[in-house]
Amino acid sequence: MAIPETPSRQSLIPTFLYSSSVRMVNLEQNLMPRVNNPSGWSDSTAAPQHSAEGIGRNFMIPAPNESGIKMFSPAFYAACTAGGILSCGLTHMAVTPLDLVKCNMQINPAKYKNISSGFGVLLKEQGVKGFFRGWVPTLLGYSAQGACKFGFYEFFKKYYSDIAGPENAAKYKTIIYLAGSASAEVIADICLCPFEAVKVRVQTQPGFARGLADGFPKFVKAEGAAALYKGIVPLWGRQIPYTMMKFATFENIVEAIYKYAIPTPKDKCSKGLQLGVSFAGGYVAGVFCAIVSHPADNLVSFLNNSKGATAGDAVKKLGLLGLCTRGLPLRIFMIGTLTGAQWGIYDSFKVFVGLPTTGGSPAPAKK
């Protein structure tokens, strides 16, 4: 996964921000008076020319392709972690209204019969502000999850590829995608679980709390700190299959697009086209993710809403068909959009810092 050095590589930062110091010097040369000497400058103006060069070096922002981030270095993983924070935190916060209706449809289907009536009930009872109830634990929880999900995925993908060796890494790349994403999600959900528990309680029990600041201590006081992780197993059951599908499907879809739909090699494509491929691959992957993880999503909502409830209680009340289908159309739309946007934001950030977009080539192997 070497960074391609091509003339078509373009920055997302306007070029005037990282123009070379030579241009600054040339501009200053045109403005400052010359004297008749061999160098073209008097002794009194030689120093300012040197100063301008220093200013150019110190204050100009380097173009992304000059960022100097080495693949698989600590700086690389730090950039992937930052991209994960942006991609997951912002997108999940943006779809809070959809998530709110979905959770209430899962918990109280008699009242929230479908998507349109669900929005109508919320608007009538809580007003427009009610659509964003729980946005703080959503933003913080999924930012933490995104940091671990994307950062550790890049780490484990490289780690397992090195263990497998170049030939096996290319041959069994999908297994490496699945193993790397599953390993990353185990860690990510440990960070997400407490926020998810408070979020569900705030969203599905009006009057419980206004948000994270008062909801978190109230939750802990009522049920104890250990209850924050009551839903960790069903959360793993929801998120690990979801993330495995999300990453493995995305990687294979993107590779297929570059192989069969785009005649130009990936490293010759414009960054805009590459980011479009990332969004499209992410959206399709999100549809599969929603279907695979939906039963566990219903289970997480049920357990976090009902004190002392068990998985058996959820199956008894919702039924197996209800676990698999209740709220599914809305979740397909929400997760498809969400996943597409996440990959778009994540790869946009990688391009911004001078890294290649994700996918389109075999898993990285140790050289």
C-alpha cells in the first residue's frame, strides 16, 4: 500500500496556502527597489530577502502530498484514528432523529407504529427539540467508538497481513478484513457501551434526563456502574457482525468497482472520483450491515430500556420475527446513508493529510 506519486494528485487545501517560499521571494523582489550591483540587491536589502525565505518556510502549509506521513507509522495510525472520530461522531449525531424514532419503534410499537407516525408523535409530544434528545452521548460515544474502530482496523489489517505473508495476505484478504474489523470492534464497543446505555434510556424514557450530564449520574445511582455494561454482550452481537460486514464488504466492493467499472487504475483517478467510489461502496455495505445486525440492535434497545430484563424476555415479548424485522426499513435507510457518509468523511480526511483512500488494492503485506 505505497502512496502513489502521480502528477494528478491534488490537494483539498487551496494552493495559495502552501505556495512555495520561492514565489514569496519573487514577489518581494518585484516590489523592492534594485540597485546597480552584480547581485541586483544592495547590501541593505539582502537581509530582507533571506528573511522572506524563512517566513515562507515557517508559515506556508505543505501540500498534502508533501505531508511526510509514512504508511503504517504512528503518525499514520493517529491520522486514521482522527478520521474515525470525525466520520463516526458527526454522522451518528446527524441522524439522531432517525435513531430516536427507530429506538422508540423497537421499544413501544403500539405507540410508534411506523416511521411517519413515529415522527408525528415525537413532534406533538416533545416539539422539534425532542428530535435531538440524546445527541451528546451519541456524539461522544460514537466518536470514541470511531477512533478505535478505524484506528485499530488499520492496525490489525496490517498486523494480520504481516503474519500471513504477502502471498497469503493477497489470497485470503477477505479473511484478513473480517479478522481485523472484528478485533477492532471488540475494543471500540468497550468505549461505546456506557454512552449507548445512557443514550437509549434518555431517548426512550421521556423525563428520565435531559442528556448525558444528568442522565449518566442518575443511571449509575439507580442501577450501579456495572449496569452501564449490561448491554455489552448484545452490543458486541450487534456491532461485531455489523463492522465485519461494513469493512469486508466495503473493501471488496471498492476493489470490484476499480476492477470492472473504472478503466483507469486507482492511482490515476482523481481524488473526487476516488471519494465518490468510497461513498458508493460504503452505502452498499451499509445496507448489508443493517440487515445482519438488526436483531441484536432490537435486543440492545430492549435491554437498555428495561431494568432487569434478559435476552429471553426480549424474545418472548418481541418474537423472533419481531427481533429481525421491527424497525428494519428505517434502519436500512439510516445505516446505508450513515455508512456511506462515514467512508466519505474518513477517506476525505485521509486525502486531506496526504494519505491514499481505502480499498482498491490487496491487504498490505510485510515487505
